[in-house]
Amino acid sequence: MKKLNFRFIIISAFIACLCVFVSCKTNDVEISSDLTFPQMLQRGQDAVANGNYKLADKYFIACIDTYGSDLKCYVEARYELATSFLKQEKYQMAKTMFNEILEIYNRPDAMYLVQPKFKKLASLQLQKIIAIETAEQEKLDKKAKKSQTSE
């Protein structure tokens, strides 16, 4: 029985070390400037799907830095970055970015340069954040009321 527990501990420790090594290694990825916008964006989306938000954010920021002078690319990469922040529960940062995207659609040239779907998507994501913030505030209010009545 002790032999089995010892093996389990050794194997668990090895797996834990391997996970730490792999996660550290993937965050140090050098993003090639040779990548096209769709390639960078896809790699960022893949990283989000795998829960590697630091890597995803790195790809989305690289998209903005490299291709951000094109308003279409800027809005799409900014939307993906804001969505990543939302998934990380960085609500204020996500909210700011979604609002920025909506502001871009107020520009007269936006309807010619930017896909309209990101306006709708950003609006929906903002509604989600507002619902989350409202629910959190209601919880805090209930706690405050509860502590006041118990005094």
C-alpha cells in the first residue's frame, strides 16, 4: 500500500512539474511579425479556447500593434482582447474596450470600414457585464442589509 502511495506522489509531482514547465514555456512565445492578421487572430482565439489567456492577450495585442492602422483589423482584434478580459473577469477593462468599439461606430466612415457585427457583439457583451455587475451589487447590498439587521 505504501509503495502505491509513493508512486502516486512521484507521478503527481512529475505531472505538476511538467504542467508548470509547459505553461511557462507557452507564455514566452515570440510572436513572429511574418504572421498575417488572420493567423495571429486565430492563434489568439485558440489560446483563449485552451484557457491560456496570457498568450491570447499577447497575440491580440500583437495584432493591434502590427495591423491596428487598418480600422477593420483594429476593431476585430480589440473585440477579441476585450472578450478575453471578460473571460478573465477583468470586467472594467473589458467594459472600456467594448465601449471604445461602440464609439468607433459613431464615426461617419465606420460603416464603410468596419464589419457591423462587432457593434452588435460588443453591445451584447456590455449587457453581459452590466448584468454581472448588477448581480454582484445586489449581493453586496443584501450582505450590507443582513449585517445591519444583525446589529
